[in-house]
Amino acid sequence: MDEQTDTRQADTISEPPGLSPLPEADPARAGRLSWWIVLGLAAVGYFLLIASQAQGGPEWPPLVFLVLALGAVFLLLPIFRAQSKVRGQLEESLQRSRDVEAVLVEALDQLRTGDLVGCAQQAEHLPDRLSASFIGASDALDNLAQQIQNSSIEVASSANSVNEIASELASGSSEQAASVVEITAAMEELARTASQIADNATVQADLAAKAEESGNTGAVAVEEAVDGVEEVRKRITGIASRADTLGTRSKEIYRVLDLITEISQETHILSLNAAIEAAAAGEHGRRFSVVAEEVRRLAQRSQESVDSVRNLLDEFASSIRATVVATEEGTKEAARVLERARAAASAIDELKGASSDTARVAKEISLATQQQNAASDEVVLTLKEVSQVVQRMADGLKQFSSTSDRLNHLALTIQLLAQSFHLDSPRSLKHRALEWGGQVSRRSDNWEAVEALLQRLLEETPYVELAYLTGADGKQIALAVNNDLVGDREVPAQVKAGEGLTERPWFRGVIRERRPIITSLYDSLLSDELCFTVAVPIWSVPGDLKGVLGFDVNVGSWTKI
Amino acid sequence: MRVATVGSYLLLVRQGGVWGVSNETVLGVGRQENEYHIQILCQAGSRQIVADEVLGVVESLKVWPPAGVLQRFWSGFPRGLAVHGGSPILVVDPDRPPATLMLEETMEEDSLQEGEASDGRAN
């Protein structure tokens, strides 16, 4: 049910331009005209005779003229009788022809409205030959219309499929274009990264070369350091050796000092004994006591000198020992340093080798990254070209989708135009509507059963989403919804209530044309999808309109059958 | 009344103390290792005493005899006391030198001899 108008205007028969109507045949008038012609000819003849006589022509007696006139009358009398007979037959023929014309007009009218079934039924009332020819032509047209219907359905289905495919392709192409753009952006980023890596690799190669050079320099320095440490170790070893020698000499000196100490002690003993003897000698030993005293002092000084030298020697020995300890520690440290220096030299050798390898690898990496950078640039250029191609393809597919949309719409239009014919075919919607109308009409005395009937009919017709029956006054009697098609959607209130049905184009079209009609496309309130309405009149008796049956066809489902 | 005598004495040091021995009794001074051995005359003949250091001979040393109470309570008391260089000096009796100045071997021999004497006296 919608607000759009029926596009089919069929209020009057439109006369083709340029043809005037056929004149009506009147035999009586033709007979009267004949009599007047005869009389007129007779009068002319009489006046010519009189005129001829007046002008000196031969004198014909009026009796002759009278005989001639009577002869003409008697001669013309059968003719007039025959003419009357023919006139009667002609009238009869004219009447038959009028009847045939009426039937033909009705049949052509049915044909005009696309009702080929009705047209064929009317053609049966025509004369045999005409009926046969007309029915043959109607059948041929019926076959053609069925083929067109079938083809239009297939075309619409194919167009729908093409449209879906085009939409998917357009969508996919758009996504592809977007993906290509993303890939291009990613590749550009990769190219930039590759360029940075190439630059870094070049820097790394330079640094590695410098590191190698530094490694070489370091190796040389370490080698020199090792040589220096070795030299130091040798010198420390020499110092230690000389310290040992000094230690040995100091021991000899100690022995000498001990000897001197012993001598001084003996001298001291000697001086003591001398002093004792000198004291024992009394006065006589006084000079000897002086000698003893001197000897004692000598011994004492010797001992003091020895002690001094011993102290010095002790200090010297302590220094020597400290020096020896220091040299030993120095030797050990030098050995450790030497070992570390050799380890460092070894490590630097390895590092030099690694630096050399690193420099070589860095150089290779730099070359490879530069090649990668160049390749990335080429890939970016190629991707940009691909992006342009894909974009053009996407644009083309959009146009194709638009074209397929138009094709789909055109196919739908063709399908609807094909459906304007009432054909004896299950694919003919008008035929189906008339069948449904017949079933509903048989239950016209029990409207409560109509809703169940409509529901059953909907279950058999998956592309019909709504079926409804109204009275001749436009009041809704029954309503059935195809839940398989509309799902859980709520039926709008105005649809449930059947408000304003008398204003609907399908109702007005049926009331006006008294035959099945198909509306144009509109958006369904129930499914929000494209649909159209097929409506048929319901007759209680021929001529007595009882109601209107309508059903809404879902275009999407219909084109998929 | 005690009277001091002056004489010539040999001064020696033993275990931190200064001892004096009459020079007339000294036969000779010798050295063994780190000790001084002084040979002195005594009633038994001669003996050796030991010293850590021999200071020398003092020719005029004034020696005072010890008091009677010292003799009673100080066994092995010295023959006399003297002062030299601000230090007190114990003058040794050569017949009974103090154990400090005695050699170990000499002490053993003396102890044996005293034992024999006491045994004889006991006998």
C-alpha cells in the first residue's frame, strides 16, 4: 500500500491519429436514391425529347416515350428487388460485422490492457477464421510475452546478481585501493627507513673502518706496551738480582762486623784484664792501666763503630729487603701487567679481526641497504602506479556498479512492463492475483477464513511480504504478513489498522479499472525495501464489486526466483 | 762501728744489678758467647762467676761492710756495699758469691760439696 499513483492510464480507448471512423451502410437509402435517379433520368429524357422537338428534331410520340419509360421501369423493377434483397443481406452483414467489431474491439481492448487470457477468451467469439487468426496471434503474443516475462525475470535476476557482484567488486576494489594506498604508505615508510638504514650503514661502515684503523693502532700500541712492560720486567728482574747480590754482600759485611765485634770484645776483655793487672800492680801498674784504658777505649770505639756500621747496614739491609720485596712485587705486577698486556694484545688482535670483519660486513650491509633503498623506491613507484590503476579500476567499477544499478532498475522496469500482461502462466503476477482473487471470492460469505487463506498463500509465495483484503468501501477485512520475509519487524500501526486505504493507488486503480493492476515501485513501510503492489477486484457476481485483494511483492526476493 | 775500706774492684753487671769483685781476687776475664766469665780466687781455689757486662776496674772504691741485721737475714749477703756513679754496688764475697753470679755447673758442684760437708759434719 503506498502513496504513488498507478502509471497505467486506461480510462479511455485512445484512437490512433489519422483514421476516420467507417461510415454506416443504409440499403433503404440506396434504393430510394435509385428511384430518384430513374425518375430524374426519365425527366431529363422527356425534357430532352421536348427540346429536340422544339428544335425541329424528329417527332417522337409521347406514347413511345411512355413505352420506353414503362419498359425501363419493368426492366429496373427486378433490379430494385434484387437491390432490396441485397440491401437486406447487407444490413445483416453489417450487423454481424458490428458484432464482430464489438467482439474485436473488446478483444483488442483486453489486448491493450495486456490481458492476453481475456483477449483469447474474447477471440473465441469471433468468426472461425478470424478467431483462429486472432487466437493464433494472441497465442504468439502470449508466448512472446511469457518469453519476455521469463527473460525479464532472468535478466532482472542476472542484473541483480551483476549488481551484487559489481557492488562487491566496487567495495572490494575500494578496499583494495585503500589497501594499496596503505601498502604504498607503508612501502614509502619502509623506503625512508631503508634510506636511513643505508645512511646509518654507511656511517657504521666508516666507523668500523675507523675502528679497524684504531684497532691496528691499538694493537701496535699494545705491542709496544708489551715490549715496554717486558723491558721493565727485565729491569726489575735485574734490580732484584742486584738486590740479592747486595743482600749477599751485606751478609758478608755482617760477618765482617761480627768478626770486628768479636775482636773488639776480645780487645775489651784484654783491656779489662790489663786494667785488672794494672790495678793489681798498684803504683807500678799505673802506666799499664793507662794503656789498658786506651785499649778499652779503642775497643769501645771499635764496638761503637761496629754498632754504627751495623745500624747502617741494618738500615741498608732493610732497604735492600724492602727493595727486594718491592722488586718481587714489581716483578709479579710486571708479570701480571705483561700477562694482561698480552691478553689485551690478543683481544685487540681479535678485535682487529672483528673490526675488519665488521668493517667488511658493514660495507656489505651498506651496499645491500643502498640496493634495498633503490629497490624500495622502485617498489614505491610501482605501487603508486598500481594504486592509480586500482583507483581507476575502482572508479570504473563504481561506474560499472552504477551502470549495473541502472541495468538492474531497467531490468526491473522491463520485468514490471512484462508483468503488465496477464498471461496464463504461474510467473504472471496478474494471473496469480486472479487465482488468489478466485479463492478469496469463493469465501466471500466467510471473511474470517480469508485471513487463514491469505496466510497459507503467503507461505506458498516467498516473495510476497504482505497480503490484504478490503471491502468495496476501503475498509480492511483481512491482513496477513509473511514473517519469513519480514522477520521480527513490527508491523506499522497504520498498516495494521488499515488506515486511509481508499487513497491508496492500488485501491483506486482497481476501483477505476475494474481489473488487476500493478503499481509502480515504492519503499515498503514494513520491510524498508523496494516493493510494488498487485491488486485485483473481488466480484460477488459479475459486475458487483465486493472488495479488493492486494499483495505487496518484495522486489529483492522476487528477482531472486 | 763499721769502717769503710778502699780498694780496687772490678765492676760487673748481672741481671740489672751492679756487682763488685775485689780486683785482688780476679785472675782473669774471659768471654763466652754473650757472657763474661771472671775467674776469681777463693778458699777452694778458684771459681768462675758470670756477668752480663764488665764495666771496668775502679781503683779507689769505698766499701762499707753490711750491717749485722743484713748478715742475719740476707743469706749470701755481700761482703760490702758501695756507691759508684750514683749506682749502688754490691761487693761480692769470692768464697760465697751470690747465685746470680754463679754458673750452673759451679752451683751444682758447690751444692754437692756442701752436701758432703754437711754429711761430714753430721758424721
